[in-house]
Amino acid sequence: MLNAILGLACLVLTAVSLLVGPADLDLRSSVSGLFAGGDEAAMIIMQEIRLPRALLALTIGISLGLAGAVLQGLLRNPLAEPGLIGVTSSASFGAVAIFYTGLAGASLYALPAGALAGAALSVVLLLAIAARNGATLTLILAGVALTSLTGALTSLVLNLSPNPFASYEIIFWLLGSLRDRSMSHVWLALPLMALGWLLLAASARALDALSLGEEAASSLGIRLSATRLLVVLGTALAVGAGTAVAGAIGFIGLVVPHLVRPFTDRLPSSLLVPSALGGGALLLAADIAARLVVPTRELNVGVLTALIGAPFFLWLVVRARRELF
Amino acid sequence: MRGCPADMDGRRPTAPPSVLPDISPARGEITHADDEINLPPCGGSEGRAETRGSGQGGWQGRGGRRRALLSAVFVSTLSTTAHAADLPRIMSMNVCTDQLVLLLAEPDQIASLSDLSLDPSLSFLHTDAAPYPKNSGRAEEVFLAKPDLVVTGTFSLHNTTSLLETLDFAVEEFAYNQSVDTIPGEIRRMGALVGQDAKAEDIASTYERDLADLRARQCPAKPTAIAYEQNGVVLGQGTLADSVIDAAGLTNLATELGYSAMTPLPLEELVSHQPDIVIVSEPMADAPALADQIAHHPALRALQTARIGAFVPRGAWACGGPFVIEAVRALTELREEIASCDPAR
């Protein structure tokens, strides 16, 4: 039931996203532009500008929501989230480090390659830290440090680039945007993200067992190292590929699992699909709002998700403090 | 300029005028392939200005007259350089003043140019700028160089400018906002500042004549053009590019839509207005940025009726200078290619 509602929300929001834009297209020309062709301008706008944007918002939202739910389950930490623990910003840094130094020419393929490497490295690092010290706070603090460090390195690389436009792109890599993406970005990111979803979903049973504790999970026949590997690769693929084409979009993976958890049986595995769909719906909504809030100047969608997410995070911290101390 | 050591040690003006016949039409032409201007080797600075002033068409049709003019200007250089020691030493801290100084001042008058003068996307005269010392616009560098005059733009470096003025350095600022019609005035002003009035008058009047000739080619058929820069920023009303587009007999779509200065234009709006010409800027080859990718967006490429390309010679409309005429000329030729003025057709 929950999944059906969230799935419907995704569909409706995708449709709304396709209808929102600076070009004044009425419903009929939008629909005919999307499916049939007809007017050249309407067709180009629908198929080459709005469709990739809506698809990316949906699929990146799914990636972030799913990765958030899996990380919260694996680390048994309500604050775990790719953006907060530094995975997204590491992915940004990886993409920036490879693309702007011109190592791979101006090829778009440099972006996901770098982002995946950055994201994977950060998840490995964080798991190593979490394995030594399981406290909620340690992981978050390590994530804050990692976010600051990679954010600073991202800014540094962009400032050092001789291209004058590179330094303006700091904001894109720190607070992502979906403006003027194209289908080539979709084809670049979607296969990698889909593979990531499969790997993350494959960890579902292990996450349920882990909610009983690591020892109990091992006694149930869960191989912890295999689960960790699945999550590392899955997160790197899902979050890394998304960040490579849309920059760092934070807080989706934090907010959504908390919002949908009360409507599930609270088992980590039953949280995965609702979190994924909820993430897609939330990012679609945020991206629609980013275009509508200030009609003349589009906002970065990362700004909006942070505006929603950061107060939510503060509230979670305050609540968690009451429980933990 | 490589291969012109005489430029630097001040012996250049004594070189025999016999170098001038080396200027062949082929060398004077703009090659769009690499967007470098192949200049006549070791020509006088007026020679360079003339090369730009005449450009592609000029060398083919009016080569003889040009050459005669060049020789005349060259001789006048010989007479002025006798007093080069009395002329002010100039330090330029802005890429636009750099180019005016390069055109007008004698080589030994130039204390230093800004380091942006080497950037081919901003500086049309970047190859000419190569031999001179560079500054990065800091007050300390002015102290070390002790120039007679500092020229800079009003666009930036306000702190440096006011500091230098407090310390009694002569500082002249040139406005950033320009149009094709303000350029001759700026050339003459810089000429007066560097003590090269006659040279400035010559370059400015050639420019004015060329501009008038190109404007005379305008006709009622005004296709729409839009300068779509990195990140989808358009050059609207009040920009140099806007006046170039207008002078070339085109309608600037950005201005029509009410955009002024440099403003981002959503790609959707560009597509829905279907301009005839989309002028994109060329990316830096060695330092990629996402900003450049807008030019490769499939939505632009899908506009079947639009002509999309760089069209304007690289750096030709980044700054006000006589070379802006090359931008006007390139766009005029493009307009004549796509929309005939002949009502019979």
C-alpha cells in the first residue's frame, strides 16, 4: 500500500516535472512534443531538456533514498546518510579531480569514473572507522571531517584550474543542480545507478539480521564482509554516478527513511523500496520547487534539499541526544 | 612574436621596409581552424593594426592600397621612434587596456602587461603580448616597475587602483562597458596617454571607415542571432557583443527578450524562440569546465534551422579595440550567407 502510494507520487511528480519550465508550453503541445513530435521547438524542449531532467531527478532521488536506508541499516545509525557521512562530497571531489585537471580530456566519462572512485574510497574509510568504534557520534564526526576535507579539496582544484569558469562550478559540486542536463547524462548515470540499486537491494536480508547485532547476524549465517562489500560497491555506484551528473545533493537519504519508517514494520529490509520511491518523489518535488520558487533565476536543487534537510537533521540530533545520553 | 627578437631590443624600427612585401594575402587571412591570426612576421605595430583593420576581404580586394598605406605608416614610425626615450612608460593591468597599449605604444614604452593578455579567449593580440613582462595586477609590482602611467579597467582591481592613486601614481581607468561606437574614442584616448596621437588617429579612422562600410551592408532582412556563452549566459543589451550583432545587421534575440548585460538564459527559452544563429564560445582545450558543455547540449544540436558555431574570431569581441571590426565582419558575412538582401530572391 505504502509502495503503491509512493510509486504513484513518483509518477505524478514526474509528469509535473515535465510540465514545468521557463518555456510556455501548454499541456497539449507538451504531450505531443514528448511522444509524437509535431512542433520542432516543443519536441526538442520535451525530449532533450525536460525528459532527461525528470528522469535524473527520479533516479538520483531513488539512489539517494535507497543508499540512505541501507547505510542506516548497516551502520545501525539513524544519522547515516551519503551526504552527511561524506560519500557525496567525496564523489564530487573524485569527479572534479579527474575532470578539471584535464587528465581525461573534456570527456564526460571522466566524471563518473572519478565520482565512483571517490565515493568507494570514502565508504571504505568510513566502514573502517565504524568497525573500530561503533558509536553513532564517531561516524558522524568522521563524516563531517571527510565532508569538509573533500569540499575544501574540491574548491582547491576548481580554484587552481586556469579555466575562469571552473571556480563558478564550486557551487555545483557542493550543492548540486539538474539544470540543462541532457539524455547523454542519463545514459551515463542510469546504468551505473541501476547496478548500484541491485547491489544495495541484495543486502536486504543481511540488514535485517544485522538489526539484531553483528554477532547474532553472524550466527544466522550472514557474512559481514560480503555484506559490507555489497554496500560499498552499491553506494559507490548509486551515489557516485548520481553525483557525477548532478553534483552533491544532500539530505534526501537522511530525511526519506525517517519519514517512511513509521509506516513500515521497521525492519531494515522493508524500508528499502519505500525509501527509494520516497527519495525519487522528494527529489522530483525539490527540483520542481527549485524552478518555481524564484521564477527568473533557478535555484540549485541542492540548496533546497539542504534547506529541508538540515533543520530535520538538527531535530534528529536533538532527539538522538535525549536517547543516547 | 616569436622570431622577432628585434621587437624587444628596440632595433625593429631600423629594419628595412623591405620586410613588407612578405605580407601575402594568405598570411593576412584569419584561419578559423585554429583561430590564430597569422600575422606578417616582424611588421610594425601599425602594420598589425592594419592587418586587422582590413581582415579577410581587405587583403584580397584592396591589397595594393593597403600595402601603400602600410609603407606610409611604417615611415612615420621611423620618425616617431627617435623620441621614444621621452615617451611615457606604461604599465597595463587589464586585458583590454593591454591590447590598446600593444597597438599604440612603442615596444620600449611597455613596462608590463596583465597576465591575462596571453589568454587567447580574451586577448585577440595574445601572440603579440608574449614577449613583454607580465603583471598580476598587484600594487607592489607597480612599485617595482615605477611606470610613468598605469592603465587599467574600471571593472576590477578597485583596491589596487585607489591605493596607487593615494600613492601618487598616475592611473587611468578605461570603462568596461563599450560598444562598437565608443571604440574609436578609447583608441584616441589611449593614443594621447601614450603619446602616440597620430598612430591612434590612423587606427581609429581606419576602424571608423571599416565600420561604416560594414554598416552600409545592412538591409531590412535581419535574422536573429544569440551569443550563448558558457553556462548558457547570453550577452544582452549594453554589451559590446550586442552592438557588434546590431552593427552586423542582425537582431540580438537576447536583447529582444529583454535581457541586458550578461544573464543566464534557460536553454528552453532559446529553443522555443529558434534563433537563426547561435554563437557559442570555444572551450579552453587544456582546462575543461562543465560550463563549456552547454554548447554540446543535444537540444541545441537538434535545432535544425539554426546555424551554431563560434563564428566570431576568438577573442575579437572580448574587449573594445580595432579588432572588434573582425567580429562585425565575420557576422556580416554570415548574415549575408543565410539571408540575402536581394528582395528578388
